[in-house]
Amino acid sequence: MNDLVRQHTALSDTDLEWLHLLVSEWQLLSDLSFADLVLWVPTLDGTRYVSVAQMRPNTGPTSYQDDMVGHLVPRGRRPMLDSALDEGRIVREGDPEWREEVPVRVESIPVRREGRVLGVIARNTNLLTVRTPSRLELTYLQSASDLAQMIAAGTFPFPGQQVDMDASPRAGDGLIRLDAEGIVQYASPNALSAYHRLGLAADLVGHHLGQTTAELAPARGPVDEALVKLASGWAPREFEVEGDEGVIQLRAIPLKPKGTHIGSLVLLRDVTELRRRERELITKDATIREIHHRVKNNLQTVAALLRLQSRRMDSEQGREALNEAVRRVGSIAIVHETLSQTLDERVEFDEIADRVLAMVAEISPGKVTTRRTGRFGILDAEVATPLSMVLTEVLQNALEHAFDQVERGVVEVGAVRGGSRTEPRLLVTVQDNGRGLPEGFDPHRAGNLGLQIVRTLVEGELGGKFDMVRAPERGTQVILDVPVRAEKQH
């Protein structure tokens, strides 16, 4: 709509915002009217109209099988559009139009903002299935007529009240029509079912909706006057009411077709099951985070016990083996600590990589610098845990074997997200400027425990590739290439 309005019309940005506000609301008008809606705006030179938006009803058959958005119509071809635009009033056709052997009733509703008519809504009703209307349909049509008059007067939609139609109740979910005093004139079957879920035993018609709703909510001292006011429909608001057995979501729409408050529409939906599932998910998320937190604490306890044991050992080789185990356990604990702070099983791995670098750097002689370039991004837990262990082993190996005790050096971890949209991958390099690989060294056959762990995790668990080669200038370069899930799915 933005492109069409800016390309073909003289409307300002504030006018365009009003049209967006209208379009966010007009599914309600379409459903209540059982009609298609097309929004026509005059072009810059005033000789044509351009259709910038279209809506089909959920409550009846469509009048337009084709998409009308972007169509241009010369002024004069549809006199009803001209009359509605020029005279600023709702124009109705006496006889229906025939479109592909389907009779269609056509009406034009001017769209007014601050005294100016910005465009015209063409309301087209398919009359092929017309029958004697029920009380529900009559209420729908009367409410649609009131909303149409408010659009023509510039009092609907309500400024600052843009509605998310995916989250808000719709006409088919449940509808209540109130008079000016807040007394229920009509309640649809779905609306009655929702109130019965709250605990209402009688009919709603003839009762004051605000008082009835407040009485059905759990008693918390005096009657909630704010709830009474909201449920009486005096202000355009959305709110929820929770009873002992259910939760309903309500949306009040004051009706002022001629400037005077004549009543209200209340749309409502039973969201009991939805809220129950949300609470279950919140509880589940909290439980998972607590599990990760406890696992982290337990791993840290294991690491502390191993560290104490290493201090009691006389064997230097045994002491070093336990210290390596401490670092391996610590890398897993870092992942679980990060997972305990998230709402899903995905983590920002850059933070984990930096903490692993700091942990492993503690074993360096003190003259070796570690740093990270690029970014790992967001990774799934099943990738993050083994990758943190691999990173720990590779860094530990570089710091232990690449440099002499007095030698200065640098170990750099680089990360690049790549691959294709369907097969995203993560390329990790760990490069040092140390002494390099010994002659005849084969990283795929070496019996070192650390390299065995790396090969097993990268190739077996991560389904990736691992290699260790001489760096281009000096030192050693470890290359890890693993498949990952695209970040945009986070």
C-alpha cells in the first residue's frame, strides 16, 4: 500500500498512517457486512482512482475472485465512487450489479480524516446466497452500518488504537451488542458459551454487561469499577477477564454513528486453553532453565573435586591429566550456564567462545595472547556443547605445544558463518604462530587423547570436517567446518 499511495496519490505520510490504521481494523467491517471491501484513492491528477487495499469476508462468499490491488479506474466509470468522494456521504445502489452471473450489491463509503475525504471504500456484497436473515445477521448488518457511518464521519478507526487482528477477537469468535446504558441487546451463541465458561448460569440479554462481568471475576473486595466501565463499552479497549473456570478476552468498540453514543460492540473470545498452554510453556521453560542451572552447578562441583584431587597427586602426569579434565568439564558448564539464561535451546556462542578462551589461557606461560575474530552467532545447544569442548581441546593443545616457556606468541580463533541458505555452515579456524607441526604428523591418525576427542566430536557428533595444517607463514592452523541452523530461525 505504501508504494501505491506514494506513487499515484498526493496523500501525506499522516494520511497514509490513517489508511494503515483503517486497514488494520476493516476485517471487522468486512465480516459484519458479509462483504468485500476495496479501498480506492484518487490519483495525483484527480482523473483516476487506484485501489490500494482489499479485504474479503470470513463470514460470506466473496464478490471478487481476482486481486484488485493496483487497479486503476478512470473517474466517471464508477459514479458511486465520484459521489462518495465529492459529497462525502455513503452512497448505495438501488439495483445490484451482475458480475459473472453473480448479483452484487455495491455501496461506497467515504474515508474521512480531519474533515477531508482521503478515499472511498467500495463495499460489495455477494447476493447469490441471500436468505431471510437471522437475529445474528441482522445484528451484524446493523453494527456494520454504524461503523460505516463512523468511517464516513472520521470517527473510526480510533486514533492510537491500532489493533493486531491476529491477536484480537473477531466477530465470529463472539459478539455482544450493548445499548447506550451498557445493557446487553444481543449476544451471539459463541459469546454466551464464553460467559458460561466464566460461570454465568443465565442469559445475558437484558443484563448490564459491566456489572455481570465484574461479578463473574474472582471476588477481590469491592466490585472493580474499572472493569465495570470497560465491559460497559465506554472506551475502545482490550482486556481479559479470568474466572474460576475460564479466561475470556474482550474488545470494546463504542458506537457513535452520528456523534452520539448509542451503544457498543463487544467482541470476545474464549482463551482459556490458550492461556493454560502459555502457563504450561512458562513452567516448562522455567524448569528447563533450572535444570541447566543445576547441571552447571553439579559440573562445577565435579571440577572442584578434580582440582582438589590433582593437588594431592605426586605424579606430574596424573596431575596434568586431572587439570585437563577440569577444563573439559568447565567448558560444558559454561554452555549450561548460558542455556540457563535463555528461553530456548539456542545460545549466543560468541560469549561462550570468549569464556573458553579466558579459561584455557590460564594454562599459558603468560606470554601468549589469545583473541577472537568474526562471530559464531546463535547456535543450537546440541551444537554448542560439543563445539565448546572441541574449542577447549584445540586451544589447550596450541597453548601447550606451540610455544616454549619463554616464547611470546598469539593464538587467534576465527569464525565465519557461510554455506548456502539451505545448507548453512560454520567455519572455525584456530591459528597460532608457534613452532608448527612436526614432520610426518598426521592429525587424522595421531593417538593424542585431545585430538581423538576433537575428531570424535567434529566428525561423529557434529557431522563436520576437521583438519590441522601448517599455517601460511608460521605455526599451525586447525580448521573446523560444521553444519548449523540458520540464525534467522531464532
